[in-house]
Amino acid sequence: NKMGKTDKYRKDHEDLVKIVTEISGFLNEGKLKSDAPKVSTLLGQLMGKIKIHLAMEDQALYPELLKSADPKVKETAEKFKSEMSGILPVVEGYAKKWGTPTAISGGAAAFITETKGLFDALAKRIQKENNELYAIADKAA
């Protein structure tokens, strides 16, 4: 039973969603005041996983798809790759700003707003990758 080309990436997405769901359970000011260290740890795990996932796509998935003889495959890969280069700085800026429990508990209201915005963007991106990028990658196998 050989794994599909994108199984690993899809599994990464499931892992990301699990952590996002867990953090989402803490998104009220009362909880953040008491659980900021836990949220900070979870956030660190999330950011680490996102970076590894993006690096893998960059080093393995995109180069392969960009070599495709099929213009549709190439075009899709190029679109996703360039969109990602816009997303990464946002994710890194967020991670830097909210990198400590003190920042999280001290700016709870803003943290909630920004985190919901980030998670929303992340969910949309994951769905698009699963349905478009990975769909063509699996076909191109």
C-alpha cells in the first residue's frame, strides 16, 4: 500500500488543525490570563510545525510540480508558491509579537482578535492546498 504523494502533507495539516483547535479553546480573556504559558507553548509548537511544513513544500513539492510538463500543474504550483511568500512574513510577525506568555496575557483582547484572524486564514489555506494543490500533485504522480 504505497502512500499517496501528498499523504505526509495532508497529515501535517491534520496536526496543525489539532493544535489550532486546542489553542482556540483558550481564546477568552479570563483563560488567557491564567493559561498564557500553556497557550504560548502550544503556539510555539504550531509555529514550528508550520515552518517545517512550508520548508518541505518548498524543497520537495514545489520543485517537482514546477518541473511538470502540464502547464496547469505548473501554474497552480507557481500560484501557491507566490501566495505563500506573502503569508510567511505575516506568520513570522505574529509569532514574534506573541512569543511570550507575558505578551499573550498582557494583550489578551488583541491576541484573541489576531489569533482568530490568523487561524481563519490558515484554515482557508489548508483547505485550498488540500483541494487544489494536493489534488493536482496526486494526479501528477
